[in-house]
Amino acid sequence: MQTHMTQNASRIHSNEIAAYVGERVQVQGWVHTLRLLGGVNFLVLRDGRGTVQAVTEDEANLAPLVEPALQPETVITLEGVVVASDQAPGGFELHQPTIEVITPVTEPLPVLISKKEIKASLTNLLDHAVTVNRHPRRQAIFRLAAAAIGAFRAHLNQRGFIEIQTPKIVASATEGGANVFAIDYFGRPAYLAQSPQFYKQIMVGVFESVYEVGPVFRAEPHDTARHINEYVSLDVEFGFIRDHFTVMAVLRDVLTAIFSAMEETCAGELAMLNAHMPVLPDTVPMIDFTAAQALILERHGVDVRGEPDLSPQDERWLGEWASAKYGSDFLFVVGYPMSKRPFYTHPDPERPLYSNSFDLLFGGVELVTGGQRLHRYADYLAALKRADMPVEPFASYLEAFRYGMPPHGGFAIGLERLLMQLLGGTNLRLTTLFPRDMGRLTP
Amino acid sequence: MQTHMTQNASRIHSNEIAAYVGERVQVQGWVHTLRLLGGVNFLVLRDGRGTVQAVTEDEANLAPLVEPALQPETVITLEGVVVASDQAPGGFELHQPTIEVITPVTEPLPVLISKKEIKASLTNLLDHAVTVNRHPRRQAIFRLAAAAIGAFRAHLNQRGFIEIQTPKIVASATEGGANVFAIDYFGRPAYLAQSPQFYKQIMVGVFESVYEVGPVFRAEPHDTARHINEYVSLDVEFGFIRDHFTVMAVLRDVLTAIFSAMEETCAGELAMLNAHMPVLPDTVPMIDFTAAQALILERHGVDVRGEPDLSPQDERWLGEWASAKYGSDFLFVVGYPMSKRPFYTHPDPERPLYSNSFDLLFGGVELVTGGQRLHRYADYLAALKRADMPVEPFASYLEAFRYGMPPHGGFAIGLERLLMQLLGGTNLRLTTLFPRDMGRLTP
């Protein structure tokens, strides 16, 4: 049936059957559902690309699955004649099926994945992610993730950015100091990188414009729906900018590219997940941090002026305002106080207590943080001194600035959060293949 | 000069000047070299895409770099008129230059990066990778890396593979047991993933055909030119295979795609690095493990029969043989003894002590390991028992097989090693941006 050095040449995939009407074809995959209704019997096979239905009035055709009774997820080869049918999901189905079992499943599944909705507690669902991620809706989420990453890269490649891979094991708990995982590195202490921040800045000195897609690790001891301890960060950094507005313009283009690609390549997935593309205007509305606080006082009677940061409630209110006033699902907040931003943040030259930084809110939730960074060596030395931080652990990082760096900036998009907001989800774990939280290290 | 929300619109890049002959253009970048020869003076500017030379007989044009004397790597804006010139590197240069300093560099560089060759000890070179990676030859290596990864993804996307991101923090030191880095995970022990092996197999149950590009972590206590402790792995896994030969066919196609893309998009980089594309025949030569040992005895008089694995010397000899006999830089060795392969390896059904696995040698060095995996739940239980390994730590992994997995297999390519072999390098650290070894955690 198969030839040496090739995959099974006669096999087609579920999404290809429309091209074979009237022909007998072979598909391979998992038994998604089997319904023996006496008169007519339905078998739905799921492969890596979708599902296909086989129909037969002759239960004997399905005998390999019935005697002995095999369970869903049994892996089979299915052959049948492709017939166009208005009633079939997708418009085509297989008739006169024959079945060969490749891998039988004899135990019932821990979580039923054959229904349209997954009915399980969050714990059960996460405990059995190995099985649950086979559900078409779960598949759809991670197809969207792949599409988002693909579009992110394609857009940046087109702009001349270079993809980089930077180390995840680092010598010191640099950026914030807290919330890092410690490693035993051949008897020496080391840490997991909280972000590729330092390395992507260093690489601006090499390639000028860089990006990275990779894991980041945050040892934040918070057990909430919004926290996971390992996630995928889409990081961008580039040089020869004017200020943070240059960075915001690139971010907007990147997000547009991501959403366009999803619409173009994942229409089925979006429909299955009842997801609608958000409104991302050509000019994303923008509000200054202090103006945002004043707005909150004016609209909600809550005085948050003087607070050094926005609370999640503040962000929700601002998101509602942007939606009502501009019809936009996105809002830039700019000019955060320097006091709450990391030491490498570039101040606003005209208001040194405020920064050339931004957050991008999506549906009233922070999706992206970014801004302009310091680029002069002397400014770094002063910033570290001001923050009462030692210079020595930063020696390699500082080398980049000592030997010539242009004005530069960048941002980081959290992949799982982007998906969560897009899909109207409420728990970050559900847009992560195999989430890590304070209590979860498996699967 | 710049407008709100856009990058500097009037700036062009060094690789674009040919389109502007006769026009005055603006470039921005780093002072790569400055040669004041009295009569004629040469300034080479490097930006993220290459270099461009400015020439002037009037030293006053270069005054911002001369009074006070600034060092190489000073960041500047350079304007000049594009002139075609046979003597200019690349065929074009800038005349009548004017210079504006963006970021001055006042200290001499720790390692000179303006010469064609980098002259520095390995230690010095690695200590100052932040600066050294700006050297055009270093840039070229990592442009090749980006091209390789891009081609890897593009080829697999075209075949319907889905890109995944799997967790790097894992609950148990699963695969081999030894050589894992331990993490303090909120007071519990956890480990850094040695490979995405288990997760990519699990995801075959979801998407059938998957790949991942990500970091892997090996706590191998070996301080050699061939060991680094964190590297980039290009992982592939897919289902509905016949056996390991199906996997080898896909691997060959993937490598062909990678080398083709390098030739197409990185001709300049390859030339700069004196690199030649290796010979990868349509049908890669292949030898069975036991036949390979017999061949070594016959050709070199060394009896390695009975050894459970090939030594580096054995691999070099086999590589020489493949080159001499088949003119191929690549050689598949198949049928390794089960005893030296991980527990999930699928045996050769006809010779159960040997495996459906392979290594791919490139220039006599192992580049890729792969093979067919077990896919039946009962086979996993038996394999773990045989290896005297407990079942419980593998519960989630085993769930994939308990609930239906097709015959499947895959492989992993080490990115840094691919580049090292391609470039005829001798130390893996030199094809890694910021290598990690037993003694090195910075930069």
C-alpha cells in the first residue's frame, strides 16, 4: 500500500475530498464519532486538517469498529466514494465505506471530545489537555496561534527585520530583580530569562531591526485567571526611531498583519470559535497617562490621580471609553510615570518624570508593553545609579551602549493573551497548549 | 526630519543605494571604518543590511568624526550623492558626504571588528560577543541561521504541518534521566526540557504533523568544542508513516529546502564566509549500523563490531566513505541497536534488537537523530517495564497513546551544528549568538 521512502501516496486529507467527487478515496485519522442509528449509520473521521463523514446503511461496513466495540479516538484507515450532499457537514461525504483499524482504543476517554462543546471542569480539562486538545475547538485555537506567529514573522521579514534566538538561561536576575526562576547551573546559580529584553536590545547593535518568538518565564506567585508562569512572547526591537511613536506605528502594522492573516487563512476556525475580528483603526486612539487618570475621575468619580500605574479596573474603564468614543477595540496609553517603568526606559525629554513608553489595551486589558529605551551609555550608568542597582551584573548589556547604539525601542506581545482577548476568553490557561501555573507542571 | 508616527521616511538602507545613482541620499548606521589618507578619505558606514562607502577629498566633510576624534561604532547619519564606481565595494559609493553624529563612541573597542578577519582569542571573542557579533562575518552566520529557520518552517507549512510551542519547564527529568537542569518551581523541583520530544509526539494526536523551533537545555558536563548547554532545536514529528524511511524522506526534503533558501537569499553571506553548499543527493546514501561496523573493520582494520553505538571516529570514517563512494556529504546510518536508543524508539519488526531509527551524518558528524516511535499503549508499558522505569511520571505522555496514536516518527536538527558543519567550523560556540557552556553564562 505504501512505497519505500514515501508517505502513503494514495491517502488524501479530509479537507481535500471535494476534488474527488465520484472517486473512491482513502483517508486516515481518528474516529471522532460513530452513531449507529439502525437505518443509517454515521462515522466521522478526524485527521490533522478537519473531519469527514462517512454514511452507510449497511452496519457491516462498520464492523471493525463494532465487533469488538472500539472507543472513539481509534485510529483507522477509511475508504469510500466521495458524494456531494447538502446534508453533509462541508457538503461532501463518503459512501460505501470500508474500514481498517490501525490503532484500537479500548478504554473510554477521560473527557468526551466528540460533542460541539467540551463539557468538563477547568481542572479536568487542563489535566487531560493531551486528549482535550484534540477537540476541533481546541485545535482551532492553536491553528490561530500558528497563523498569528506566521503573520508576525512574515510582516517583520518583509520590513527587513532579522529573526533571532537568544539564551533563556541567564546569569543574573536582571530586569526587575524579583519573580525569576532559579536554576542550578553546574553548581552555580543561574536564572530563566523573564524576557529577551537585554538581548534584543544588544542585537539592535548588530542587525538594527530584530524579532524573536520564544518562551519567557515569570515566577509570579499569583494564582489568577490572568497569570501563567511560562508563555510565548513575540518580541520586537529596532533602531533609528524618533521616539515611542515610531514603535507604536510598527506595532499597529504588526497587529493588522496578524488579524488579516487570521481572517484570510482561518475563517473556519474563527467561525467555529464564534470569534469576530476586533476593530483596529488605522490611527489607533491614544491617551496620555495623566489625561487617562483625569478621565477616570470625570467619568467614574474615582480619583486615581497620583497613582503611578493603572489598575485593571482603570484599564477596563479606558477600554470602554475608547470603544464608545472611537469605536476602537484598542487604545494606546502613553507617557507612564518613569517610577513604574524599568530602568532602561527612555524619559520624555520634555517631562523627565514621565516616559516615552506605552501600553496597548485590547478590550480594556493590557496586551502589549513597549516604548523607547535609553541608548546612551552615560544615561544607563545614571539610571542604574538612580535605581541603586550595581553596574557589574550588567557589564555585557552595557557593552552594547558603550560602543554605539542608535535611538531604539520595541515591544512584546503575549501570544496567549492576544488569543484570549480575541476569543473573548476568561482564562489564559485556555489559550495555552500545556499551561504552567503555580500548581501545574503537567501535562 | 522625521514625521509623527513614522520612521525616518527619507532614510534609505545601504543595500538600496544602487537605485539612487545621481541622487543625494541619507543613510544611518555605525562607523565601520574611517581612513584619513590625506589625499582621499574613506568612511565605511554599516547599517542593519550591509555597508556603504563614502569618499571625499575634503577632510572637513568628516570633521564631526575627527574633532574630537571619535571611535569606530559611532552612530551617525550620513548624506551623500550616489555615484557608480568600479572601485567601490558593491559598485556604488557616496560623494560629497555630510555627517551628523547620533551617538558618539569615545572609547576604543574591546575587539577590533573593522578588519575582514576577526583577530581575537576564542575567549575574548565570546566575552565580547555583544560587540563582535556586529562584524559582517558574524552577521552573515546569523543571517544564514534566520534563513535556515525560515526555510524549515516554509517547507513544513507547505506540507500542512502546524507550528507548536511546548513548555520548557517540565515536571520530571524524563527522557534520559540524567543531564537535566533543575529549577526551583515555587518550592517544588522541576526541570528544563531536554527536548520537546514528548510534547511533539502528543501533538501528533492533535494535528498529525507538527514542528517546533525552540531552545533545548542539556546539562551535559562536557567542556568540548562540540558541546553547548542550550541550543536551538528544529523539531519535527508526524503521523501515518510506514516506518523510519518515511521520516528520512521528509528530512531530506527539509534539508534541501534549507540549503536552497540559503543559496537563493544569502549568496553574499555564503561568499563572505567562503561557504559552499554541501552535496545532498536526491537519494541520500544509507548504510545499516551493523554493515557500517563491518565496513570500518574492512577499511580501517578496527573491530568495533559489538559496540552499541558509533564513536565520533567511526562517524568520520563513514563520512569519508560516503564522500568517496557516493560523492555525498550526507550519510544515513539506520538500524541502531535498541539498547542505546530511548525507550520510545520503535524496534525493527524483523530484528527486535535493532531499531527503526537513524542518524544523519553531515561531513562525518551526526547532525540529525530521528526514527519511528512506539505508538501502541501496551508497547509503552512494556518498554518502560523493560527499562525498569516507573509509569507514573509518564502518565500524561502515555495518555496520548492510551487514546489512539498512529504510527509516527520525527527528527530533530541542531541549528548551531548545522551551521557549524556548513561553514566548516570547529567550535559550536561560534555558530551561537550567545553560547552557554559549563563556564559561560554571559553575555
